[in-house]
Amino acid sequence: MTTPPDTTPLPDGSVPIKLLHDRVLAHVDDGEGDRRSSGGILIPATAQVGRRLAWARVVATGPHVRTIEVGDQVLFDPENHPEVELQGLDYVLLRERDIHALAAARVADGAPGLYL
């Protein structure tokens, strides 16, 4: 019987896993619970919400990912993307081309921090 590999997240939040090709592994914030609209209206967690894009934090990337780095926030469509559980945490597996936007702290002087 073989023991599964240790995929415990590192202190920086990254996951010690090697992805292939242009794959991106991201951790989606739970986002469960009540929310407030920008106008202050309480939206219960049970409210039906239409199709929305979701933000996730990148924890690992494959060798052919060109733009995205570990720690970036990415915007993607959560429909039809495989999910995986590692060490009790849920992650989503994406391809770089499936990511719609990138929010990164690493920006050049004068450049915006959000790429659409």
C-alpha cells in the first residue's frame, strides 16, 4: 500500500504539487454565508444567484503558464471546472485560457493592478 503524497499547504499558501502544461490550481474563498450589497441590503446565503464569475487565489501553476503566478487572484467561470480536495481544502483546476481576469500585486509603475 502506497502512502499519498504530502500536499499540505506551505506557509505562503502555495501547494507543493507539480501541475502539467497550462494548468492552474486555485483555492476559492468559501464565500458561504450572508452578504451585503453595495447599498447595504442583506442578501441571505440561501438566495438564488444567477450565473456569476468567481475569484480564487492561485496556489500552483504548470510550466507553460505565462501570465499567472502563485498568489495572484484570478476571475473565472465556476461552471464545469473540476474540483479537487487536498488535505481537507477544496481547489479548482483551471486552464490559463479559462481565466478571464487577473488581479496581481506585482505591477509596473503606472500600470493598473487588474488585467481584463
